[in-house]
Amino acid sequence: MDQRIRRTAVPTAIAAALPLVLAGCGSGVHGRPGASSLHDPYFPRLGNGGYDVSHYGLELDYDRDTGRIKGTATITARATQNLSAFNLDFAGMTVAGATVDGDYAPANRAGTELTLRPHHDISRGHTFRTVVRYSGVPRTITDPDTSEEGWLPNTHGALALGEPTGSMAWFPGNNHPSDKAAYDITITVPSGLQAVSNGQLTSHRTSGGRTAFHWHSAEPMASYLAMVAIGPYRTRSYKAPSGLPVFTAVEPADEKESAAVLARIPEIIAWESKEFGAYPFASTGAVVGPADSAGYSLETQTKPVLPANQFDLPTLVHELSHQWFGDSVTPKSWQDMWLNEGFATYAEWLWDAAHGGESVRDHFDDAYDRQANWAFPPAKPPSPKEISASPVYGRGAMVLQRIRDTVGDRAFFALIRGWVHDHQYGTVSTQDFTRYAEKKTGANLTALWDAWLYGKDRPVRP
């Protein structure tokens, strides 16, 4: 797996006389460093400027006894400016070396910033390949709201989760939702363990007592949605009646208890496809992790992760709806989190109403009466620790019901389906949604936005 770093040795006098003929490089290229962050309003150090990633190739070799991994990240990106240097987000572990387009690139660390300086400046528009080799015990990262992410060891293995910052604990990259890419993730583990990730399992090979699992995700994915689950999972692979591949992985102790709910994945996907439009990915599924793996569920792309002690039907409906709202249509910044959680909460309300439970109006009234939903406007969380707080979910869902009340069912559902269709695989902001909603419905919704989306006070109950 280890790739040797090579430095091209050329005598100084000869090097000075040689023209630069490498693709994307030349004597006329005068680059400048890419920005070391994207100035996200809540996580200002995340992300990097000067390039756009199109593909991550990640190879991870996991040692169960020590918890260490050896990793190789191959990152294909296009320069969006003339680059003399660029940054990757990476927390912890030891970098053994790096290359850019096959040439040695010095790598410097400062906190969670890994700065690489290519042998030649990279011209704007050039597609270049960066390889970083690293090893160590990946970190667990504590969020501002005290939840844990990154690399989460558990009794039988480990779980890697990334929302909002944790992906940089196990691979270097442009760790911001605004830069989405395709992924190929290969995890090598001791035989007897499973290694599950996003997308489709394209191969698994055993040699010398170790098995390598290769997972392929062709559709663009934000880094916070990448995941790895390592453990003695019981897995099942089959096709839904629609032909969509389904892959599930469950802790052995929870296999029987979770079976009935997991079996409803095809039904949930079919219902959500009817409500929101065609399912946006090439496969679906879920991972039911051990209770000690994480304190929350997460909409990791194609396979949401739900800890066994939180696994139930409403949560599965919520996380699968995120495949449309959050995974396919992804927020441009963490300030736009309600576009994920408000929509997924509303999907829960719709499902419950359509399957003999409370009406959407009853859910709305319950949310309206819950004081925690009025702590702040859903589009303006006061700090990073509130981006997953109650108003983002409950009041976010109330915004959608108020749109529905205003424009009527036909226009509302045409809006929702159009939103996910017209922005598929893209990134969006709250302003994108408000403009789109008014254009699609033909309604002036300014008063609604002012009161329900941005207002500080609780509006009068409609």
C-alpha cells in the first residue's frame, strides 16, 4: 500500500536551463497560496480555497489490537486559481510524506492545517493529483455541543463519523460541505470483521488473515457524510422491488430486534421517492451500530448510521429522508443546517400522518407549544453548539408547514420536488431556498420568512 516518495534530482545549472513542460505548469505561471479556510460562519477554520476536489481515493489499513491505521489518501482536484501552495484539513496522526502529480511536495503542519507546496506552481484549471501517506491512532473530536465524532472506538472495532468536523480525524481533505466529490474507500481489517462504508461494495478480498473491502460512491458527497463502520457486523445485501440495491449491517446482538424495522427500508424509500422525487443514489441501506459507538444517529450517504439504543422507525424515516435533504442537496455552510433538519423533521410528520399516526397539523401544534423551539430563529443559530438544537429541527419544519398553508398542497409539493430535482448533487443556502420558493410558487413570502424563519419572537398561532 505504501507509495514511495520520489524527488527528481536535477543538477542546478541544468534545471535552470530546462523549460517547464509539465501539464498545468510553466515558466509563465506565478501562483499564490490557496486560502487556508472558507470562513464558514460557525467553523471558520474549516475548508480551503484555491481548488475543487472531484475524487477521494482512501486506503485504510486497520489494526484492531492497537487501534492504529495506516492510510493513503489520493485526492484529485482542479485548481481554481494559480496555486503555489494549498491546504488540507487534517487533525492528528503522522504524515509520512506527500506528492503532487508524482513529485515530492513538502508538507507542513499547523494545528489542523496541512500545507503542501508543489514542486511546480499549478495553473488555474489544471487537474492535479495529491497523494498523502499517514499513520497513527485517529482522534475522537468533541463538538461545541459536547457530542463526539471523528474516529469512535467501540467494543468490537470503530466507527468513523464526520458531522460537522470529524472527517479530518481519519483522512486529509477539503473538509467543508461546499466541496463535494466522488469517493472510493478501501478498508483492510482482520478476517472476521466487516468494514462498511458509503456506496456500493465492489470487491472484498482476503489474504494473509486480512480482508480488504472496497466501497465506491459515484455521486458527489460532502466530506461530513463519509463514514466507516468496522466490527463483526451481520450484513445483508438484496434488491428492493424497484431494483434498488439495499445493504444493511447490524451488530450481532441487535440483529433480531432490528430486523422488522430494517425490512421496511424499501417501503420507506418508495414512499419518500413518491413524496420528494426519484431516489438520488445508486444504492441505499443502513448501519445499526453498537450502543457505545455514538450518542446520535447520522445521515451518512446511502447508509445512515443509527446506534442500537436509538434505532426505531421514525428515526430511520428521518435519516433516510436526508438522502434527499442534506446528502443530495447539501448546505453551502453550516449556517444553513435547517435545510437538512427542518426538511427531515417534516418528512417524519408526513410519514406519521400517512401511516395512521398524528396529523401534520397536530405535529405542528406540538412543535409550536414546545418552548425549546423558540430559543432562536432556525436560519440564525447563535453559535456552533446550536446548529443541531431544537429550533433547527422543529421550527424549521414549522416553516415548511406555513409555506404549505400559504400556497396550498399542490404548489407546496411541486416546490419540494422541484427543489431536490433542480439542485440535485449541488450545494444551497437559505437565500437560495427562499428565492426558489417564491419563484416556484409565484407567492410573495416575505412576511412568512420574517416571522417564522428569521423572527426572534413566537408568531401568533395560525
